[in-house]
Amino acid sequence: MRRGLRGTTVTLTNLMPVRRGNRTDWYFRKKGQKLIRLPDLPHDHPDFLAAYAAARKAAEAATRPLRLPPGTVGALIEATVHSDRFLSRSAVYRATLRRHFEAIRRDGGEAPAKGLRDRHIRANVATAESPVDRRKAWRFLCAFGVDAGLLETDPSLTVTLPRAPKTIGHPAWTAADIDAFRTRWPIGTSKRAAFELLHWTGFRIGDAVMIGPGHVDRAGVLIYTQSKVKQPAFVPWTARLPVYAEGYAGDREAMHDALAALNSRHMTFLATAAGAPRSEKGLGNMIRAAAAEAGIEKSAHGLRKTRGVALAEAGASAHQIMSWLGHQTLKEAEHYTRQASRRRAVMGEEQEQNVATPAAQVATFPKKS
């Protein structure tokens, strides 16, 4: 976006709009960093420009390399990222370590490395957005330091993680959420196609971006090995539905209609217009942003939980849910069946038999235009 100021032209880069209902919020976006909310003002307003300048300055400071003398924590980090041990790790793991190394460097890069104690590391871990990953970064850093003779002992070994409050994780989508999303995003949009695929299959995001028609066998069953847990999963694609899933035939039909409307002939179901597979992060952000535009604060992973809840309430056993969603252990699938059993317990058998359609199936399907 360009604005003329006293005969000059200023280009505002790294701006990202996020629509929330009838309004649009603007953020400063820098790859690898948190979004920074900007004021709800015209882009040529002095207060907006001041906030934009402050956000840009903070982003540049966060990415500017520091030159620190030998023997410091910063020098230890520099040696670590150039080591064979670091370079032999996967690109994803290296990126995670680098992100936390930079945070450590900013907080205490000038401190002497040999003066590190477990209390210093514990305090730093407690302030991290992801304490688990921050402690992993410290342990990687200290292990290299000991082996390279830069540290005498490893102070990270006695550092424990701070106790985090229990959460329910990503909440499942309700029937009202599903209706709202389908109303906002009709058949023919990529958002709707991604939603319906995730809703029916219960895919994790990492699998959804890689799966395509080649995963469907001759019997009409979609079979794939999950990237996270390396366990197989089996989803009825065109095959006859098992008895417990017959009430959800509408969900499967909606998915096929949404995918067919894309008229895609690519290797993966959710490929970009150019035919390239979508990134895991890109798909997650797309679903979250599309949900926000429909007035829903839910994630793509919540759709996996929605499918698990729906199968359990329809009478699927823990083994059947485990096969569909590809859980690594039976205990994970039993979470859904226990929840459904408790629901039936308070409803009573007679009331349960009078329920014509399972709860998650109440969502309606807007007609194709």
C-alpha cells in the first residue's frame, strides 16, 4: 500500500488483513515472528504510521545478528549452529532450534557461558512461549558445549519444566459452528473443500496436505500412514459405510461435492491452483482465518475431534474409531467412547433410541448454487 507524504511515496510492507465478521483487522507480519496488531485507523493516520514503524523496528531488531566475544553464550550458540551435530538435523528441527537460540541470545547472549547455572536456564525456560522446545534448545546447546570443551558441566540436565494449567486443547466444532462455516463458504471455494475433507476424514493437518486420489484403493477405502505416529488409518471414501457411520452419509456427500467443484486433477486433494502441495502451516492458517470470517474461533485440529465425537455418539467402538482416525493406542480412542457412554447414561436408553440423527449431523448443508 502506498501513501503520498509531502511529495514522497511511502510503501507499507508486511501488512496482513484479517477479516473478523464485518470488520478487518490489520497486522504487521514478519516471517518467523508473532503478528503485531496495528491500530484500527486509516493507513495514512499518524498514529497508524507510528505503530507500523515501531512494529517494523522491533522486527528488524529481532532478526539482526549479534556479534559477541568468545566465551559468551552468544559465541556458544554461534559455534553450535555451525557444528556437524546441528547441521545433521532435519530442516524443521534446525528451524525450531534457531528460533529459540535467537531468543536465548537476545536475553543473555553477553553472559559468560561457563557461568551458566540451572537456575538461569530454568528462569529462561519459564518465560518461553513453548517451555518444552526452549528446554530442548538449551539441552542441545549445553550438550554441544560440553562435548566441544566450551562448558565443564551441563547445567540443563537438572532443569524441569514448569507446571502448566490443564487445558482441553483444540475444542471440537459444534453443529452451529459447522452450519456457520458452510453458510459463509459455499461449495466451489477452496476453504469449503479443505473444511469438508478435514471434517469427514479427521486428518491431521500434516497428512491433509499430502493425501490425494492415489491413496484410495479399489474397494473405495482411503488408506494412508500418518506422518506423526507412523500408524495406518482407514477412511471409507466411496465404499459402503459401516452401520455406525450411515447417519453421516451427508458429511461424505458434502466432501465429494466440495472436492469435485474444485475440478482439480492434481496429486493431492488440496493442491494450490498451480498444482503444488499446500504447506502444513498454510492450510492451518487458512482454516483458522476462514473460520474467523464466519465468526468461529476454532482450529483445523478441532475438526478431527469433531469426527471422533460423532463416531462415538453413533455407536462406533474404540477399535473402530482407532482404525478411522489412526490413533496410536486404544486409550486415545477410548476417550471418545467414554464421553459418549456418559452422555447416553444421562439420556437413558429409551431417549437415545428416539434420537433420529446424531448430534454432529444436525448441521445442514447449503444447496449448491
